[in-house]
Amino acid sequence: MPLFIMALNIVSDARKEHPDLAHHINQSFDVFKENKVKPQSLFATLGRYDYVAIFEAADQTIAFRIASQINAQGVLETETWPVIPYDEFSQLIQ
């Protein structure tokens, strides 16, 4: 099954518009469940992104749908990358 990494940032206006921001962020993450996708890992970070999710999806259409639905809520913005394990990549370039 294809693997994806999704980097997420809290939209700057969301901090002002949503006094219970944690609740709205959790609702955004519920989009994974609604699409029958369970993130393998979900991290909060202290870098360029606020959160990073690693998940498998049946295909890129589902990954696109999840990202679009999260973005549409106006709390988080996403950047999503399809990835393959490094060992597989290194075999491709040999």
C-alpha cells in the first residue's frame, strides 16, 4: 500500500478564531478515520511544521481527499508527499 508523509501547520487565523483550538485540531485529524485510514505515526514537532503524520492509503486519490478535507476545515494546512523506503529507492537508481 502506498505510503505518505503529511506535514501540517496551524493556520495563523485559526488561533484567533477558535478559542478551543485543540478540539478543532483533533476534529481535523478525525478526517483520517472518516476515510478509513489510520496514521502509522502522528507527531507534534518543534520545527517548520506543527505536526507530521505518516500513513498508508490505498492510493493517492485517498491521500488527496484527506489533505483537501483537512485544508477545507480552515484550521490546518497540509503538505503531503508520497514516499518509498530508502532501500527500494536505492534499488531503482542502481
